[in-house]
Amino acid sequence: MKWSENEIEILKQNYECNGVDYIKMILPDRTKKGIVWKVGDLGLKVNRELYNLRISRTKLNTTKPFNLYKVNPDIFLNIDSKEISYILGFLWADGYIRNDCISMWLKKDDSENIKHIFDSTGIWNNYYRKLKGRKEQMSFHTHNKYIFNFLVENDYLSKSYVNQSKILSLIPNELKHYFFRGYFDGDGSIWMKNNQCIMNITSTYEQDWSVIEELFNNLDIRYTTSCYNDKNRKSKCSRIVTQNMNGIVKFFNYIYQNDDMGLKRKLNTFLKIKVKYDNIVMKNKKIKENNSCTHCESKNFITKGNYKNNKKRYMCKDCNRTFIGI
Ligand SMILES: [Zn+2]
């Protein structure tokens, strides 16, 4: 359905102060996805100052002081702790919001592992359930319309096809890596078998990976993205994957730069990979120290394989000849 002049004018007049939910109320025939697409096309962005002003006005009208809520909305409206940054990342991956409720179900072991992080921000309710064929789960749950509105304004209802740039614009730079740590703890996976390691983040088929791609590019991490549409199993997803140890270690060094808060099982795999990587780096350093090209004395060579008596064959990149060394 083509956008009329009138509709476009409504977007221009209202989107920047009020966001997508407000537009949806004025233009009920449009889908949120369609609106998000069109404002992107027009280059419109929500103005954070106007938005925050509106939130603080809403705050003044409430009779119940924020500090009386089980989880104080202020800690979300002014993000200044690593715990909130981490929780926002985790909620982006696995959170579910509806009717003023914020909830997240995880395997019980994982929930127990990060419970102290949630507890440090307020009183979250925990529920338990056991779904057929799955491990026992435990939830974090809170009912709070201010936190709910905040999350809606920052795309948490459209996160299956919109990227994380809005919420990241509200998180101070020095806390952003906690967001990515929480996000990875939710949607990421990492494993190592023999010498092979794989790190990936899996999400919806329509996922917008641009923010993660930008992060990986900035950290100089090689990656691939791919979409899967398995018609037989009726499953669709997309994935961003890194298979080189060097890239995985760079990501690890970024998200865990100050402390080890978060899911221990993922951290432990990262640590194992880092130890292995450090050993390889060490080994390569020794090889360079102990060898140089026997033809031109260059240190610019690569390993080509094993030679007899524990010696190795190398290939010089300067003179293109092979030589034997230790
Ligand atoms: Zn040479």
C-alpha cells in the first residue's frame, strides 16, 4: 500500500517526539514494521531529549514514587550500572514484554547463575515451570508500566527485525560491553571441540545484524552471516558466525574487559579457547625466534608441514623458497 502525502506528513510531524507506537495509534491500518521501514526510508529518528522529557512528565503525574516499585524504573531511565546494561542486553535476546509485564524464562541453572545480577537491581519475581521434553526453567518477572514503556520506546517489541541502535544510544560507552555480554549470554553460543571452535549468535530470520556487524568490524573480527529456512522442520533463523580463534578471543577480550559477571558456562568455554590461543601464539613466537630463512635470512615465513626428526618445513614469503628448521 503506497504511502499518501498526508500519512508521510503525519510521520514527519509526530515520529521524532513520540515514536512508533504513537504513530500506530494514528494510522491503525499500518503495521509497525511498515512504519519502522518508512521512517527509516525518510531518515527520521526518535529525538531522545524530547522522549526523555515526555517520560519525566509522565513520572510527575504518577502518585506512586518510583522508589516504591519492586524494580525502580529510574535505573532503566538513567542507565548508569553494569547490571542494568547487562540485563538490557539479555532482555534483547530472551526478554518477553506484554501488558506492562517484563519476563524472561531461562534454564533453571542459568537463571540461578545470574540471579544475583537481577537481585542487585530490585525485587524480581521468580517462577518455575517444566515444559514437556525440556529442562526445568526459572523466570525473572516484573510488572511495571514505566519499564515496559521504556522498553517499547526502545524497540523491544520490534527486536525480531529492528537493530539495537536505539537502546545502545542510551547506554554510556563504558557500559556498552555489558550489553553485548548479556546479549551474547542470551542468544550466543560458543563451543570448542579438538582444535575447532565456533562462536555464533542466532536470531530470527528477519534479524537486522547491522549493529553486531559494526561491532565485529570495529574489533576486526572476521564473520559470516547466513539465513536458514528449513521448510521441513518449519524453522527459520539467521545467524552470525565466527570460526577463527583469533576473532573469538578478540570478542572475549571486549565483552569481558573488566570482570567476569555473567553466565559461567559460556565464560569457561571462552577461557579454554583463550588458553589454547595463547599457547598457539606462544608457539609461533618461539618458531620465529628460533628460525629464519636459510636462503635470505628473512623472518617472513610460514609453516608448511612436518619434516623428519621433529623438524619442520617452512616457506619463505620473501624469496619463495622452502627450508627446513626446528
Ligand atoms: Zn628467503
